Amino acid sequence: MEKKLTMPRLRPEMENGVLCAWLKEEGDTVTAGEPLYEIETDKVVNQIEATVDGVLKKQLFDEGDTVDVEAPVAILETK
């Protein structure tokens, strides 16, 4: 089954964030709680963790892209 992971809202006024770095590549196994990517908001970089176990099927944005809150960022293949 596929699960879309979305850009989280880290503060009430947050509208978007810059995807700074992918910490996993497509095809990598991911465990819930494991850092998946990093985003920058107001010059602060945050690691975003996977919410479920699975395999990173598709990265939907490239490093350096600005992503709106709640937009799908990645697709995980889950069991």
C-alpha cells in the first residue's frame, strides 16, 4: 500500500519550507521515527521523521525546492 508523506506545519504561521536534504534515497528501507529529510524554515533546519515503516518509493521534490505545508513530499510503499 502507498502512503503519502506531507510537508508538516511546524509553527501555526508556517506556509512553506525549503527541502534542504534527503537523508534517504529512493529504494531505501525506512523505519518509523527515522529521519527522512530536512527542511529549513526561518533559517532553522529541522529533520523530519518517517511516520510509518516502508520503502521510499518516490521523492516528489528535489533538494532546494520550496514546498507548501500539507503538500505531498514523498511516497512510501508500506506493508
